[in-house]
Amino acid sequence: MKEKTIFTMVSIIAVFGIICYVLTNQFLLNWILHTPYVLSAVVWVGYCLAEGVLHSFYYAHESASSLKENFNEHPLFMAMRACVVIPLGAWLNDGMAVFAMMLSQPFLHNGMYYYWRKKVDGRYGNWLDQSYTSTAILTTIMTPVVRIALMVIAVTIYVLSALDMINTDF
């Protein structure tokens, strides 16, 4: 299984590199070294995935706790995300890229959350599961199909924003 995952990741990077070269006439390494878009994407994706893991442990322990409080933690989580996306947006100076990051968050965060909840307490089964007990406002409309669609739209917007910057910088 690990070999298949590594092969898949290397294949995705290779295809992405070929697309970048064809569209910009630049090698992937040049693109990585000359644009903050790649580093911003790495930071954002890493943050969303880490947040999903953190929340899987948090909610597994909260649901097992005998102390039930009437506290909605979601505004705090939104503030934490804002502390990451606002500096990235200021660095990029590109509102569309920031919008794309926000669109990608449900797919990355929720997917990692459901994946790790399976490992922590067996409550969910896989990346594309759906919660029916969450108190988050948007959970009811963030079905797996919607999360996938938002991710596709986000990647498209983000890549188009980055390519526009590449065309003017080189």
C-alpha cells in the first residue's frame, strides 16, 4: 500500500511539472523557486491537514467526556484559520488565491478529520464520510460531492492565479 501511495504522489508531481512546463515554458523547479504560490499552498494544505488531525482527537475526547458544556468551538476554529490565511493572502496579494484556499479547506480538513477519526475511535470510515452530529453551520451542505467540487474549483482558481503571476514575473 505504501509503495502505491508513493508512486501516486510522484506521478501527480510529475504530471503537475509537465503541465507547468507546457503552460509556462518553465520547469517546475523554476516555478517553485520564483513564486510564493507554491509555498503558500504547502503551508495552507499542511495547516488544513494538521487541523483535521487535531480536531479528530479533540472531538473523540469531547464525545467521550462526561463533562458536557454548551460551548461552540467553531468560531475559535475560524479565527485560527484566519490567522493562517490572512498572512498568506497579504504575502500573495491575490484575493482569488485566498478565495481558492478557503474553498479547499472543507475537502482537506474534513477528509483528514474523518480519516483520523477512524484511527482514533472508529467512528467514521474514510475521507469522504459525512457527519450528521456536527454543530458547524455548513456541515449539512458540505456533502462529499460538494467538498470534491469545491476542491476542483479551488485548484483551478489557484493554478490560474499562479499562472497569471508567472506570466508577468518571468
